[in-house]
Amino acid sequence: MSDTQGHVGGSIERTLAGDAELEILPVLREAWARTEGIKAIMVGGLLLIYAAIVAATWVLGQVFGVEDETMIGSTVTQLVLMMIVYPFFAGVFMLGLRRSAGLPVRFEDQFSFYRELMPIVAVGALQSLVTFLGFMLLIVPGIYLTFALCLAVPLKAERNLPITDCLIMSARLVNRKFFEVTVLTLASVALAVLGIVSLIGWIWTMPWTLMILAIIYRQLAGFTPAAGTGAAGGPESGGDSGTVEF
């Protein structure tokens, strides 16, 4: 849905009030339809990121030694990989969100969040740590947190909320539609795996996966392009985080 001011989807306030609209089959159908026009852009971005990961892993392997499994070597490697992956994820998510709103997207939009590297990495690292602790304590909390925190990085990218608030708000939003989010997330993971296993199928399934996540976010948190992104799809300072009450 949309209004005359360009807002699309739901809103945080409506979702927290129990009035979110998120239906599994319509989301899957719309996500597939919205992949038209982003496949080539996203495939190109994924290939570049894959090349960056391979290059970084090789360089770090030379620095620390291929057989080095010390804490320092592993920590540095994980940190560098997070610095490569999380800003790209934020950028490609915003690309998908703009596409879900029927807005034009550009190849370079996927890399627009590297200028916001540290806040994005901080949210992603905290999300990973909390989920890891959940699995360490008991398996069930870890499984729950995997789904409940899936909107943390998108909330940072689109709303620029404080780091811990991204995790809290993600859990609050997902809890309102936990079953639907879980089914859609599992479906997207299955699509991604199927695409990778089929060697070339990921060209279609990865954009589909992206659009599923983007539409989930759009329906639960809403999206106002003028407030959430600049012309290039990147972050603007300030955002609209001040309108959200925790």
C-alpha cells in the first residue's frame, strides 16, 4: 500500500499495535515479480563481493599463515570479512527496498553503505554475538534470535536507529508476525541454497531472496523514500528514528 506522500507498506506503530499485513503467498508472488530489473545489478554486486572475500581471505592467509588458527588470526579475519559483507548487505537490502516501492535502482546503490561502515558492522556483529550466545545457552533461544533479529541491519540502514535499538525493535516487530516471518525466511534460505546447489540457479533465487526480506521489512516497518534514503539509495543523517518509541 502507499499514500500520496510516497510512504509504502506498513509502519512500526501499526505493527506494534497488531495491525501488520504480511501474508506468505502474496509476499512470495510479489517478491518474484519484483526481481525483474534487479537480477543483473545484484548478480554483478555479488560477484564483486565474492571476489573481495576471496582476495581478503588469501591476503590474510598469507599474513597469518594458512594453517594459523590462533585467536588473533581468526579474529582479524572475521572482522575483515564482516567489514566487507555487512555494508554490502545493508546496501543491497536498500536496493531491494527501493525496488519493492517501485523506485529506480542503480548498480552503485549496493555499495553506498561503506561510508557508514562502522555502525553497520557494529549492528551486524552484535546481532551475531547475541545469536551465538543464544545457541550456546540453549538451542531454542538461538533459533528464535536468528529470526527475531533478522531486521536489525535493515533497521540501521533505513532508519538509522541506535545500535542496540535496532536489535530490540527487530525483535518487537518480528514477534508480531513471527510465524509468517519464520516461514518466509526459511523459504528464502531454501531458495538461496537451491540456487547455489544448481550452480546457475542463484542468478534467479538470490534476487528473489532479497525481495522477500525487503517486502517483509516494508510491511512491518514501512518505507518513506524521501525520509529513509537519498537519491542514490544511501543513508541520510538523522533518519526518522526520533519518531519511534521504545
